Amino acid sequence: MKNPNILFIFSDQQRWDTIGVYGHQPSITPNLDHLAGEGVRFEHAFTPQPLCGPARACLQTGRYPTEIGCHVNNRMLPVEEQTIAKILASHGYETAYIGKWHLASGPDNYRTSPVPVERRGGYADYWLASDVLEFTSHAYDGHVFDMNGMQRDFPPGKYRVDVLTDWVIEYLRGRKSQRPFFLFVSFIEPHHQNDHHHFEGPEGSKEKFKTFTIPGDLVDTRGDWRIEFPDYLGCINSIDQNIGRIRTALDELGLSDNTLIIYTSDHGCHFRTRNLEYKRSCHDASIRVPLIIRGPGFEGGKTVDELVSLIDLPATILSTAGVSEIPATIRGRKLQDLVAGKPRDWRDSVFVQISESQCSRAVRTREWKYSVKAPGLKFSAPDSSVYEEDCLYDLQRDPFERRNLVTSKDHGSKRQQLKDLLIQCMTQAGEKPPEIIPRHGRAWHWFH
């Protein structure tokens, strides 16, 4: 049998707890639930950077954002980077991309214009995308650009997720190549619509999802979740319905058995309860994401409980494709190792870089969350030589991160332990060991 096809389905700003198999009830995601029942669900998956562009840079390169200058939005992925698409192409794969890219702009702005070929990260065989899709479209109107830079408009009156899915199916049905494909599908939903300042689900979402279970971290907070959560759920329900359409197309084309499907998101959403917008914080609402994989090597309805990161996906993808020599620059590890049985040396923590709202770093273990913040730096600073302790949460006793213990006199030894771990994570990510100073004054609490 030839190497598996690889289909990467990517949502934007989706909390892990919005899917039935992750506890959302009543479930609005029957197709994702079914995918998990056939494949493998990763219970504790995290983004290495809770921001659109940087998280995408990690996925395309297997490197941390600060290593490649993509630690904030609107930074160009360096054209010389060895991306997964380039590697897969060199191993006989057809590479295709549909949806939101967000890795082309820098000194030159391609947010609303066609992305030049050299800035597409190696997706050379098929391209139907915008650099920043939320700037070229809304829920029911808009456009992307094709391989030749020609504008392709949404059909009138059709929801954005439905349109992109139509084009995914068109690509699958229209392929002529006998090579295996690597198709990256990047939906923008459930990301808020920037210029409208709202989440935009399909028409009727506000009524259909007006009754919902309030996630524990949002209870008794202000934010804007009371108004926005129904449309947020409508976006996710639409993605789920369209995953069903994609899987039906794979079945009809006889591709299902030899196609690896990966479903995840770039980061979560806290609905303006932790800062003035939706992500860019150390909290699980920002950094914890769904991750479901189904296909060769990921079967049987298994749940993996260990801590994993999106930065593990490049190595996982390359391993699936039969790439025997994973480049040394790739930081993560292949998830096949966990599915086969926990390796003794699998990590017991995940590392997170945070930018734009602040220059910050965090480490998350099964039981604790610890973060530090660079005092006085501009949001665009990649790193700092000095950080101040910012947050400490006991996740066993305080799973919704309500009580910041960073100045607690009873937790000095725990802070020291986590500080040492964080510095170790930072150096492993190519950063210089910083000085971390205690927080002075009151602990940081921000429940809007």
C-alpha cells in the first residue's frame, strides 16, 4: 500500500471543551465524536502559542515561534524554512492548502492580496487561500485566491464553512495525480469576525444554541460570552456537519482507509474574561485545544491522557509519510510513540510562549500552571532577559484557575520547582536562561 494520504483539518480559536467527547453536553459534534470513536483522542493537548500566526508557524515548521521570528501576528514565515510541505513534497506527496494562511505578511502586506508563490510554505500543487481570511470574507460573503493569484468569490448566500468544504470536496474529486496528498484545510470558524466585533455562526445559531451549559471558567464572570457563545457553538456545529461531508466524499472515493485525518485548533477562547480580548493568556481556555487523529496508526477509539503539544504534529505527520530522518530542527515528538504505549521519557509538561498582550512564558503540568511576564516590554518583544512571576494555579484544587497563588507564602517551594522547569523548557526551545524575579504586590486576578 502506498503512503497514506494526510488530511489536516484546522479550526481557529476553538476551546477543547466544545466537543461532545471532551464533555460538551448536549453534544453538537456527532461527526467529531464518531471520528474520535474510530481513532485516537488526546485528552490533554495544548498550543505552544495562543495566537493565530505563531501557532501556525509552529505547525508548518515544528519550531517555536521565537526561533523563526513569527512570535506575533503578521510576520512572514521565512522563505528558507524547511516546512513540512516542502519535506513531504520531496518524499512524493502532492501538497495542497485551502483556507486561512496567516503566514505571508511582514514588511510587505499580503493580508488582503494574493500570497506570492514563494510565501506559501511549500504548498506547490494546489492553493485556494487568503493570508488573513477574516479580512477577505465574512460569514456569508468574501473571496480567496487561487494558484494563479486570481480571486475566487464565495457563492451568494452561502456560509463560509460550507463554501470552503465545497472546495475541499472539489479538490478531492478533481485530483488526477497518483501521488498521496497532504491537504491542509484551515477554517476560520469559530474565530470572531474582526470588523464586525462578533462571532458569526450560521443564520439561526442564536436561537438554536441559546441554551447551553456554561463552562466552569466562565461562571460568574462578565466578558461577552452570554451574547457570543450561541454563535460560537453554531460555528463549531457547522464545522462538524462539514466534516461529515468530507468523510462521505472520502468514502465515495475509496480513500478513507488510507487517509490520516487530523483535527485540531490553533488556540482556545476565554471570551474576554482573562484580558481585553479572546486568547493571549496562560489559561487553559486559551491554550488547551481539541486533538483527534484517525487513520493508519491511530485507530480503535483510544484516549491518550499524556500532555501533548501542537508542536508534536509535524514529527507525527512526517512519520506517517514514511520520512525516516526527521530534521533535527523539529522540536516535537511523534505521537505514534504514545499510541503504541507511553515511552518512559515522554514529557510531563508542556511549554507555552505568549505574545502581543504581553511577553510571557508558561509551563503546564498535569497538576500545576506557572507563568512569568516580562515587565515593561512592548508587545512585539520576542523574549526578555528578566521576567516576573505572574500566575500560579493548583489545577487539582482549582481546575478553572480562579485563585492565583503566585504570591502565596505557602507555595514558595512549588514556585521554585516550576521556575526551574520553565527555565529548562525555555533553553530547550532555544532561548537564553533568564532571571525570574518574585512578584511584588498583589497576585494578578483579572475576571472581566
